Amino acid sequence: MVWPPVQRRDVPQQPGKFPQGPPPRPPQGTPVKPPAPQPRPQIVPAAEQAPPREVRSGPQSPVRPRPLPPPPPAPPSEPAITPPGPEHEVSTGGLRRLIQAVGGGHGEADAEYEARLQQPFHGTRHIVVLGCTGGAGQTVTSLMLGHTFAQHNGEPVVAIDVNPGPGALARRTRSETNETLTGLITRADQVTSLTAMRRYTSQAKSGLDVIAAGRNPLQALDDRDYALAIRTIDKFYSVTLLDAAAAVVARVLPYADQVVLVAPASSDAPRAVAMTFEWLDGHGYDELRSRAVTVINGVSRRSMDDVEQAEAVARGRCRALVRIPWDDHLSMDRAPRNELRSLRAPTRRAYLALAGVVAGGFSVMPERYQELEQEQEATR
């Protein structure tokens, strides 16, 4: 069931193609501000706690992780969980159930998401953030997701900007270097320590490292360049987020362990979500799509009809739905002050819920590690 009870309308999916490039649009993360007051968000906790994972064996974090808190008590039965679809019912991966996190949480729910973020895991994880349409807010979602991971996870976290433009990721954070992703790839053989790696990053107050896109990254970099960049970054970072432009989606998706799909809280959202799902399925990423987290960004009372129609399209076809409420502090004119502490409390809780849902998926071992284990077993 859903709390509070609402009437939902099914929205037919419309065929189309994944956009090859964003049309002219306002700056990322700035949907049209509604005049109506912002709703008080609710959170729907996950149905089960992610199982413990191995401590990853990788480079030591420059930030000492805090001790893991004791497991939080079982969440209350309300607000209610949206029942998962049949394909999500049987799982050993914690959050592989379809849940609906509605813009925040309180008390025990917050503690649960924080505990998920602090759970150790083996190896590295790559999260690709995609906008279902232009101006959806994918860049600000990437940034705030990165801030939340850096603040709560205790491991090195990096966000890579491969979505250049006026509202680019690197423009929303303070700049500490003139180096870019292109320079990192060119001199990858010289990056042998975290200190050397930090020459190519700017660090936010949260501890998130950001790598700027550089000049013409969409045209200048090919598949081998992205492969080299990922291999180099994996030596030093546990969690990598990629804010990907539509033109490079095909190049970065092969490295994705999870995708976060961002749609605006507008009348465009249902069709944009349907087209994005269709594109992913048509290009062989149906399994990745089924584990995706869909974010509806900029939710307000005025936009609730559009939000519910978009969720009707996504429900049963992705792992989780998260609503992010409208917040003036996410506008581009506030950059580079787009930090968690500047947000309203409901918005911070919403990003905590989003990060907790994504972290719950870390219990699923990426295919690259499964293939490596199979190769090692075959050689024994």
C-alpha cells in the first residue's frame, strides 16, 4: 500500500529514442519555481536491511571512517512501502525491492540510511547519473549524491564531470586546479599515488573530489580513454559518480554498476522516463535499468499530478523511486555554494534517502568481479 492513499493513473509508454543531445534549456537543477508552498516530505523505508559485506581491500581512505553504529531498530510499518513487483520480491541484496522514498525521513529512517552508507563493501562501485530530458537536474543530483556519500561513507568519493556546459558539475564547486579529465588520461602513467591523483581534482568541503571535464571531452575522448580513466581512478577511489551528457552515454554505461535516472517534476517527465527506459532496453541495458533508481526532481504540490504519472511509468521497471523536493538553494546562481548544509532539512533528508538506496545496491557484486573470480577458478 501507499501512504498517504492516492489515486494513480496509468500512463501508456510512448516509443521514442534516447535524445542524442540536450536541447536549449535553463541551467541544470533549476526547474521552474512553483508558487505553491513546498510539501512536507515523507520517507518510505526499505523493506529489509542490506546484509553485511566484506571490508574492501583497496587504498586507505584519507578520511578515517567512523565506527559503524549498531544496527538500527526495525523501521515502523508506516509510512507504508510500495509493494515490489514480482521480479523484485525474492532477493538477498537488501534494497533490490521497489520502494518509494518521498523526499526525506525522520529519526529511525535517517539512521537506517546512514547505516547503509557506512556498511563496508568489497571493491569499487561506479554510478552513472543520467538525465531523462534536458534540465532534469542530473548535475545537481550527481553533486548532492556525491556530497552525501563523502559525508557519511568514510571512503574516498569522486565525481567526474563529462557533461560540460554553463551548469557543469565543476562550475558548481570551488576550483582548486586547472587540470581536467583529459589531462589525467594523458598523464595516467604518472598517477601512482593519491597525492598525484589529487593534482587533477578539486575537493568540496564535504570531502567530495571533483574532476572537471576539460575542453571538448565529448569529441576528444574515445572508448580507450574512458577505460584508462576508470582504471586509474579505481586505484584511489571507492565510489565514482559520472555525470554523463547524452553524447557520451554509450561510452560510460559499460562501466556502470548502477544508474540513477533523473526526471523533472513536470509534464515532460512521464514521456521522458518512458523513452529513457525504452532506450536502455533497446541497447541491451535492461538488467541495469531494472536495478536503476529513478529520481523525480523538484517536487512541489503544484507538480504532484505530473510526479504521480511519471512514477506510474517507472513503477515495477526500476528498483526504487525517490522524490527530491523543490529547493531554492539548488539554483545555479547559488553555485559554488551548492553544499548540503545550505539546503533545507527536507531536501537533505531526501538526498540521504537517495544515497542510502544507492548504497543498498552495493551488496550486489559487479559483474567485473564475478568474471574475475570465474577466471581465477578456471586457472586453478
